[in-house]
Amino acid sequence: MKSVKMAGKGVVKIVEAPEPVPGPGEVVIETAMSGICGSEMHTYREEGMPGGNGGHEAVGTVVKLGECVPNLKVGQRVGASAIAGCGACPACAKGQYTWCPNNRFYGNMHAERFLAAANACHILRDDVPWDAGVLLTGDGLGVPYHTSRKIASREIKTIAIFGVGPIGLGNVLLQAHLGRRVIAVDISPTHLEHARNCGAAETVNPKDGDPVAAVKSLTGGKGADVCMECAGRQETAMACFAAVRTGGTVVFNGEQGPLPLSPSSHFIRRDITAVGSWFYHFSEFGSMLELYRNGLDVTKLISHRFPFKKAAAAYKQFASGESAKVVLVYG
Ligand SMILES: [Zn+2]
Ligand SMILES: [Zn+2]
């Protein structure tokens, strides 16, 4: 079968790869669609991946079952969570695979067929097309949804989202759908346009002036109830603390290193809460599906679709920083 190989330094090839063989509790899925994730960009630009690719958001049809797979059948449409739990610990009992101390990561999903853990597959009914499915079962909507659970208070009315690439944009779409007034902050006019299409009430481009002052002036001088850091940059993280109101919450979605934060000035004296949020819980899929069925059009997050064979062009498009979600289409 054919698979994407990330050769490093921005080179992507389609190569012949061995057919995946399912072990106990595993299945092989014939890929219908896979999504490119921002988390693949470092490997793509730098060292590459000798073992294949970092694809970890994909949907398709079950074609082969390993031993001990009571929950799936050949021919079923599924979406796979890349993080599979051990199935035996208290976290797994609650469907919280990311909290399982023995969880495993499944990658290599940018391929004609891929391996997944059976207990990490979500069955997709026929009312969920592949493009919605890849967002609902991957981290495209998963991260924004998991994050939303931590800022559920009804007192939260205004949310400023710093960095509206694919993950920030997912937060825009979901938070606007939940009735929040969203202020999107990004230096890319294309990203800001996507944000408006996904429901942002206001957009701020830091190239036009101080974004903290802009968020404050849009919130009557107080600052936003929540500021979300989705760019993975020190300056946006610090801007979040400056642009959040007293008593507000800063959310970290973008991965990054240490920050110069003072317990006194950034937290204590303004009663600030900061929270991190990673991936999503397997058990959260049902709630995401319900949101979709009630009108949350997740496919708005997709800006580009490429045939699998044009994976190199797809990565190039994604790496340009001028897209929302980019997906590969198979078959
Ligand atoms: Zn991802
Ligand atoms: Zn476990």
C-alpha cells in the first residue's frame, strides 16, 4: 500500500509501505480522509519521520480485525482517536484515555490503510459524512471541545482568542456557537477572514496596533472574560494575561516552553486562573456529535482538500500558515 513519508526539511513523498497487521485489540482501517495537524509541522520542517508520518486524525472503513475485538465489525465506518487507553485503569473506565498512565499513540494515518486500537474507534453513522467525521473524532474539534468544558461558566460572555490557525479557529467556531462573543486576534488577514466566517464578532490584527489595547477597548476597558493562547508563542501568552479581565481565565492550547510569569502580578493580585487543555477525552465524542447534529457545522474548519497523491502540495499549503484545516482525500 501507499503511505506518506515525511522525509524531513519540508519534503513529503508517497512511498510503498508494508500492509498493517492488526495485533490483539487492533483493527485495520481503509482510509477515507485524514487531516493534517499543526503538531506535525515541526517534524515536517525539521528532522522528518523515518517510520512514516505523524498523521493522527483519520476516518475510514474497518477492513481487518485482530483478535479480541468485540466492539467492531468489518465494513463499519469509523473515526479513530490517536490516543488509545490500556482499557483497564480508572481513567479508561471513564473514557479518559489521555489520562491513562499506559496510553499509546497511533500515528501513520496518512496512508491508504492504517492501524488503530479497537477501543479508540468511534463508530460513524451514515448521517456523519467523512469530512465532519474527521473533525469530530480527531483533535480538530476535540481540542476546542475538551477546552470548552473548562470554561463552561455562564458568566463568561466574551472570549479573546489569540492565534486563529486550525485549533484557534475551532475554538472560534465552538465558542461562537455556544453564544459567546468572540474576538479573534491574528497577524494573518486570511486567518481573520476564516475566523469571521466561523462566527467571530470582532477581529484584531496586531500589525495594526497593540492587540491588548484593542481587546480592552472592545470590552469597555475591562479585558475579556477569557483569553485563549492558541499560537504557541511567548508574546501571545503574555498578551493573554494582559488582556484578560480581573478575575478572568487564561487558557493554554498552544504548546510552548517556559514563560516569565510572576505569581504576584500575573495571578494573585488580579485573581487570575490559568488552565491547560490537551487533546480530548474519548468519552466526549457523544457530546461533540450532539453539537454537530444540532447545527454546529464543523466542516467550516476545512479550507483545503487535496487528493492523497498530492500530499506534498497539501503540506506545503498547510505550512504556508494561510489555511485552516487541510485534509487528504483517498480513493
Ligand atoms: Zn492533532
Ligand atoms: Zn488505562
